[in-house]
Amino acid sequence: MMEMDFITILIAVVAIAVAWKILKGIVKTAALVLILAVAAYFVFGGFA
């Protein structure tokens, strides 16, 4: 289970980096919040 958490966090970090470079303004903010919310859901309360 621990390796899945690590992979989820790694994917979230990559997605944040991509969103940071590509998106602008409120769309960037919304994308970053969504990425972090999804990652938190999977790491802390996912399909357990």
C-alpha cells in the first residue's frame, strides 16, 4: 500500500509541474487544487 501512496504523490507532483508550465490564471489555480484534492483522496481515503 505504501508504494501506491508514493506513486500517487509522484504522479501528482508531475501533474502540478505540467499544469504550472502550461496553464494560466484561474484555470491554473483550479487545476492545481483539483490535482491536490485527487491525490489527497487517493493517499488518505482512497479505495480502501
